[in-house]
Amino acid sequence: MDFGFSDIQDELRGLARKILDDAVSASTLLAYDEYAEPRFDRALWRTLLDAGLPGIAVAEEHGGMGLGFMELGLFIEELGRSIAPVPVLAHCVSGMLPLQQFASADIQARLLPPAARGELLLSGAFWTGSVGGAVEPVQALPAEGGFILNGSCRGIPFARQADWLLLPVHSANGVAVVLVATDAAGVQMTDLQMTHFEPYAQIELSDVRVAAADVVMASGGEALVAWTREHCTAALCAQQLGAADRAMRMAASYTSERKQFGVPIATFQAVGHRMADCYIDVECLRLCTWQALSLLSEARAATTEVQIAKIWAGDVGHRVSYACQHVHGGTGIDRDYPLWRYCLWLRFNEVTLGSSSAQTAALGQRLSQGEGLFT
Amino acid sequence: MKIQFTEAQLALRDELRGYFRELMTPELRAECERDMGEGGGLLWRAALARMGRDGWIGLGWPKEYGGRDMSPMEQFIFVEEVMRAGYPFPFLTTESVGPTLAEHGNEWMREEIVPKILRGELLVSIGYSEPGAGTDLAAVRTSAVRDGDDWVINGQKMWTSLAHFCDYTWLAARTDPDAPKKHKGISMFLVPNSDPGWSCTPVHTLGGVRTNATFYDNIRVSDAHRVGELHGGWKLITSQLNRERLSLINFGPISELFNQVVHWARGAVYDEASTVAEQPWVQANLARSRALIECMKLIVYKQSWAMTEGTLGMADASAAKVFGSEGFIEVYRLLGEIVADSGLLRSHSAGAQEQAARIERLYRTASIITFGGGANEIQRDIISAAGLWMPRASR
Ligand SMILES: Cc1cc2nc3c(=O)[nH]c(=O)nc-3n(C[C@H](O)[C@H](O)[C@H](O)COP(=O)(O)OP(=O)(O)OC[C@H]3O[C@@H](n4cnc5c(N)ncnc54)[C@H](O)[C@@H]3O)c2cc1C
């Protein structure tokens, strides 16, 4: 039982925080509000790639750092803290990681090194639906060792910016998983406008050809989907942790400065206590999230722990968002003050891949079957 | 970062589970039940002494006190398992007063009292609260007056739990009535409950737990019974309370209760067509409880780890206390809804079911630690100040 950071973990967190502090601020994020521009800071992305951070959990032979999901999660926590406009969740968690875990050596050798260098951008169709959500309605018919795809995907982050999309599809043998080039004939995208301004697109596929070489799993893709969604869910928890911690600290500083009735509003016990409740909430989210990351990093069973972390991520995100808005008064929702964007992200992380209620139902069902008890 | 037990820790846990399966005889269980989960009976005493002899109580203590030199984490695993087994472990003596005596006590305390505690042969009640001093503990009026080499103690304490079967009281007394700040004039004493000037009357509470009013009538003790610096008692009180806060939140029994309720719900009939566990609202209550207890577990593990590392923060100790105390109440409610009206039957009633009757009682006892051990308002004050650097109003 070790709750401390290793030297490498400390270094990575420090490095990420330094890069993000320098590059991301309310004034840089202003550019993307209301979709004025796609929310993708390519200069920052390049800096992060040069530091090797997106490749933290990619094996050294593929050009990554060869560390684990724990380290990637700690990096994502920092991204949540700064709500940085970069595609780490899409590219790393729903792209490189499942390829590294499930794809053939050929596909790995072809895609992972350029992806780790950032020459290719990946994303995947794993971010919609609730707990254990269904595979999007894309039908795959066999053709020349590959498939022909028809159907649609509701929402893929950074789809328009990506080079390749990892798609689970329905085939005669259950779920297959394929790579689709975003410029392939028959791929049509419609931009979505999400609450938090992240680039998302809906995809239509009409007779899209997938070559045999781009088939990641011809059958048995259910395992890849479950594995990836579990990692995506844990990544959202890490992102939520960073965002909630930051919003809470912003409120703590603000209430320590702002005076009413001649005293800092933080000195009113009711205000202090609401912030203390945020502190407890964030601590719970932190511990559950770190536990989920730690188990996944060691390739241990973590379904219960990920569900619990997401329950907390939803509840804590909602409570911290509203507590912080409240103790700021009008300033909290003034778009000239940095809190409001955090509220959008707290909401996005709360609902995506299963809200607290949905996760509660899923965990409850497992418990009722005798799974997930205390050991 | 590795949030899993090591192989050795898992082995220790299994060893302890085996040990307590054997130790907790039906007779001992019945006695503990009779004593409202407080202990104090003959079998309870004998079992405590056996744990001491077998080297469990001092697992995480240095060898010089008769301990086994393992870390606070191993000590914590022991306490968790002894509580999970349903034994009312006197953790305030062993986990909070004991360590404070070892750190601040004189030779007699370190060489005699502490080793006896670790052998399970000596128990200490805590004498802080008074009729006029609760949350504002520094308002204590019980006095200790110097008389030659001795001290003469007079006053009344309130809520002195377990005192009716403890050997000593860890007593906060005013030694400087003229101190400019009231918390600067307090000293700590170890007062023998066997003294003829000592007496107690029972106080019965909602949950069936007995506590006491204790009276100190011209009790004369030598200066060797004083602990730490003269008028420096406040530091010892806060140090003891920090440790107490940690041991109040123990997730062993509640995780065991949770598992039992799940097993019960899976077999219990709800209507002609379904079991209790098949009801969506029951599943939701189970999941909510499971998620809450998981955090309780992680919070206390993190604290044990931080104690091992020597990095335990004030805000985190308070967060554990607030979260745990309020979490217990929430879980008892959620699980109580599942057992429904069988959770209204007392344990001796006809038709009582073991788990449900336990919830009936636990639900009645759960408020104590939201105001005891430092009211949760005070803990939240500490969290916002020490955890978030927020200024607070002066008191
Ligand atoms: C079963 C039981 C066992 C106990 N065992 C022991 C024992 O072994 N030894 C011992 O010394 N004591 C013991 N206590 C006493 C316990 O520590 C006190 O009850 C506790 O300190 C609260 O004091 P009080 O009851 O006088 O309540 P009060 O101090 O009157 O407080 C009542 C409420 O007022 C509010 N309040 C008080 N101050 C503030 C503030 N600054 N800010 C905001 N709100 C505030 C809180 O809501 C608090 O809960 C025990 C009590 C019980 C019921």
C-alpha cells in the first residue's frame, strides 16, 4: 500500500504542470469559446509531444516512455487542472492504448511510432453511451479480407483533426474493430457543438472500404471495447479530479480575498464549511481515482473500482461546480473570470460514459449478483 | 503509487482472520452483546490479555515497549481485523492514549504503564468533557492544586466512557487558574480509578451505550502522575485527539456488515416473483453504500500510510473524521432501508434477525462521533484553514 509518488511520477507531474501553466490560461482559452476556433492548441501539443508526455504509457520499442496507465492518469489529472486544449484522451486512451493492447505487431509497428511522435493523430469511437454502452450502429460486411462499412457514429472527439479512427463495428461474427482513415471515400463528418467546446464530430459511413491490413480484430472485439471503455472512464475520472481540485482552490483563494461586511467572506463558517465539504469530496475522488488507475496499470481486475471512481467523479464534479459558483457570487459565472470553463468540463466529465446514477445502477446490479463485495 | 496490499500484508490479514475466528467464541460474543458492544466483561478481559500475550496489540510498536516493530499500516490491519471480528477493542487506550503516553510520559509511564497496555492488562478512560466544557474543551474547571510534592484533584467530568471498568483516567485539569489564555493553564494527569476519592455514576444513551459522570473528590496523586509539561496539557490533548480521530473511523465492521446484508438480500423474498436484491432501489442503495465505504477504506489506508511516512496532515485527519462519521450514518440508513421493518426489531425480540437487529442498534448509536472527538464543525474549520488556507473568524 503506497500512496506516494515515485521519483519518475513526481518528475512527470512537475514537467506537465510547468508546460501547461506556461501555455494555458484564461486568455489562451478565450480563442476557443463558442467554437470560434477548433479547441486544439497545436503548438502546445507539439511541446507535449517533444517532452514525450502523450507517449507515457506506450512501450519504448514503439517510441514511448514505457511507463504505465498510472503515469498517464497523473498526466491527465494535470490536463484536467488546466483544461488544456489537446487531444490526449482521444489520441492516447482511445487510440494508442487499445492498439498497443490488442493490435497485431504489424499494425503496432506501422502506427504506434508515428502516433507517439505525433505525426499521426488517432481517435476512437468509445466516448458515447452510458456504462457498458452499445457499439455504434455500424454494419461491416466482409470484403477482400477486410470489410465494407455502413452506418453512423454519434460522437468522436477530434475526429476531424484525426488521421485514423478506431471503430468497433457489427459483423456477422459479433464485434470487429477496424481502423478507418478519416479521408477514406464514403466518410462524412458533421461537427457537433458540445457543452465544453471540445471538437467532436458525428460520422456517417457509406460503403467505406477497410483493407485487411487495417482490421485490428476481425472478431472478439467486445473485449477491446470493454477494456478501452474502462480505461476511458478512469481517464475521465482523472481529468475530473484535476478540474475539481483546481476549481476548489480557485474558490478558496477568491473567498479569502473578497470582503463583505468588512471581513473576508471565507471567515463566515457557512462558507468555510461548504469549501471543507468540497475538500472532502475531492479527496474521495482522488483516492478512488488513483486506486482505479493503480489497478488498471497493473492489469488487475478493476471493474468495481472504476465504477466507484466514476460515481464519485459525477457527484463530486456536480457538487464542487455549484459550491464554487455559489461562493464566488456573480464573479464565478462572469466569463472574464476563469471559473466558468471549469464548470463546463466538470459537467462533461460527470455525464460522459455514465453518470453517477447510471454507474450506481450498474454497480448495484453486479453487487446483487454477489460480485464486487469487500474481500 | 500502488494502492494494493503487499503479499505480506495480505498474509497478515488472513492470519488475523483465522486467529479471531478461534478467539471469538459464542460465549464471548454473547457477553459482548450483553455489554452493548463496549466490553468490560470477564471473557472480554481474558481475550484482551490473550491478544496482548500473543503480541498482537503492540504489533506496530517498538520492541522496547514489548512491540513487534512493524509499521502503523500493520498496526492498522490488526485493529481493522479485531473490530471486524466484532470484538469491542479498547482502541482509545491502545491507539491514542498509549502512543501519547509513550511520547510524552515519564519513565514510570513508559516502562510500566505502556507495556501493560500492550499486554492488554491496563485500560485508561478519557476525562476531558465536563458539564460546562464540551466542544470548547479548554473551558475545563476540574482543578489540580499543588500540595507539597503531590497534587490534589477536585471536580467533575462528564461522558467518561468505559471509566467503570478502566484502571486509570487520562484527566485534563486546570493547574493555572490565572493563565491569560484558558488553554494555557491545563495539565494532564493519570489518575487511578481505584482511589477512594474517585466515583462514577452511569449515564445511559439512545444507542444503549453506557457512559459515566465521574467525580474527583480530593484525590491526591504524586507528581509522577502528571504527564508532560506543567500547564502544557493542551498540546497533549490535541495530539491524543488527532490519534483518536484516526481510530474512530474503522471500516472493518461496516464492510463486514455490508457483505452480510448483500448475502441476506440475495436470499430474502421480496414478493412472489423476486428477491430483495433484485429490486432496483435496493441495488442503488447497495451501490451507494459500497462506494461510500470504499472511500472510508481508502481514506484510512492513506492515513496509515501517511503515519508510516510521517506526513500525516491535519486537514486530512479531520477530513477522515468528518467523512467517516457522517458516512456511517448514511450507510446505516441505506442498509436499514434494505432490511426495512426487520431493522426495527431489537436483538432480543422474537423474530429478530442478526444483521437487521445490528442495524437497528447501530443506527441509534451513530451520532456520537459527529460531535464527539471534536465536533464536525471544528473539523471543517480545520479543513478549510489547514487544507485550503482560508482565513477563519477568531473564536
Ligand atoms: C456516548 C458518549 C461517549 C463519550 N465519551 C467521552 C469520553 O470518553 N471522554 C470525554 O472526555 N468525552 C466523551 N464524550 C463527550 C464528547 O466528547 C462531547 O459530547 C463533545 O465534545 C461535544 O460536547 P457537548 O456534548 O458538550 O456538546 P456542545 O459542545 O454543547 O456542542 C453541541 C453542538 O454545538 C455545535 N458547536 C459547538 N461549538 C461550535 C463551534 N465552535 N462552531 C460551530 N458549531 C459549534 C456543534 O454542532 C456541536 O455538536 C462522550 C460523549 C458521548 C455522548
